[in-house]
Amino acid sequence: MKNHLKYFSLFFISIFPGIALIAQNEVPESDFFSSIRANQIDSYVTFTQGIGNLEPLIFEAMVAPVFLLRTNKNAQYGATLSTAIRLRMYAEESAPVRSPSYMPNVTFYYNIPNFHPEIGGSNYFFLMLGHHSNGQEGEFFLPNGDYNTQTGNFSTNYLELGLFFNQKIVPFSNTSEYFKTSVEWHPKLDMSPELEGRYGFFRLHNSISINRFSFGNVKSIFKNVSHTYDEVPRVQLNVETTWIFGERNEAKAFDLGERFNLNLKIAFRPKALKDVSLFARLYSGEDYYNMFFYRRINFLQVGLQAFAF
């Protein structure tokens, strides 16, 4: 019984922050701040490790509360603060959670003129100051030369500069499209020195998110109905890619196995669920879980997701 309570508590904590943020959608706001919310990481929890080459898990979860800082609803500047944590609970005796990824960040946003004001949407530049560590202080390598994935010290800081824009591809359709492109740079500031030549300190990210709303929601837009829970997309498709530049395990410049990451996710919100959705995602690329960065993982997972906007 004790273990079941522990699993339930961790499960609840994993999805609660994202659920709490949904309530903010009831407050009307500008396209700029709606688009800022769309740029946030969704809290989620998976059912086991899925199908692929991950070790057996009870679940993987992202706890990503986001605090939006703004002076008023029509401001042209904004900022967000997040204390994101990713964790994996292993399907082993005592169900350990080993060295979660701590990823706090602060992001600044600047609204820029709309490319096509006649069809709505919002565009902005953003600059993120981020940190990624596992809270450990042990040796990076084990005596036999293997990576110390349990207590090895993994730590890095980075800047991410990018452009985010929300432009409708098909006017008057019941979809909303978001595009993002950014460059991530790790300046070797307060970084684990062993990452030099192994991690890849320059990264190019690109993503597209397509959110499909119900036809009832489209009608409400023309009737000037205030924001409701029904404005949460019924179906959401995300495609994200990353290319890793720089020295990385002596990989060649166009080594797909070492440098290319692909994340494909589709989420569906049944009518019975107002705050969470079911999702399936296919991932192939670098393991994003701190000290496991050295290996490539491929998997298909399903789980629950809380929309952050």
C-alpha cells in the first residue's frame, strides 16, 4: 500500500502544474501572450517506458510549471520563469528515481509586427537563459571508464535565441499553427569539463505545432464568445527537430546518428476530458536525460499531457 501511495503522489505531482495553468485561459488576453503560452513545455507522464530501447520504467514525467511575468495584457514585452524537472521512475526493486534532470530557465520575449495582420496571429523574438543538471557531485566516469549515470556530476548552462511565429496557413480554418526556430549555445560557463568534445555546444532547433479545434469553437469565435475550456485544442500535432553542431564524440559533420534528433507527437483530448489529453510520441536521437546524453534512444511512448496554454 505504501508503494502505491508513493506512485500515486508522484503521478499527481507530475501532471498537476500543467493542469493548474489551464485555468488562466479563462482570462482574455492578447495574441502575443497566448502565443507565449503556446511556446511552453507541456507537463506529461508516460505509461511505462514504451516500445524501444529504454530500460524498464514505471513512468517518465515532466513537471514544468510556468510563471508568466507581464505588466498588462497589451504589453509588448514579457518574460516567463520555469522550474522544470524531468524524472524517470525505474521498474526495479524499491522503484528508484535516479538523478532527475533539473532544468530551471528564464525567458524574455519581444513582440514584433505581424507578417499578415489581416489574418491575425503573433510573432516574437525570445531569449532563454537555461540550466541543465542532475544535482550530483560524483566523478563523471567510473573507474572502468564508463559514464557514471547514477552519481556523476552533469551540469551545463546555455542561451537559446529564437523566433516564434503564429500564422494561419489556411485562413478561416479551424486550426492554429505555430512555428519556432532557435539556436542554442552552451558557453562553457560553470559546466562539467568532461562534456568538452562529447556534448555538442551548438544546437539548431526547429518545430511546428498544428492545433485543431472543434467546429463549435470556430463558431464561438465569430460570435465573440469569451474564452472557454473548449478552446483547448482537440488534436495537437508537434514535429520537432534538432541538429547538434560542434565536437561530439569525434562524429563527422553529417553523422545523423550522432547529430540529428526527431520528436514527433500527436495528442488527442476526448470530450470527457477538459484539462488533459492522451498523447503518443515517437522519438529518435540523443538521450535528453542528463548523464545519459552519450547514447542514442529510439522509442514510442503513450501517456497523459496537460496543455500549458
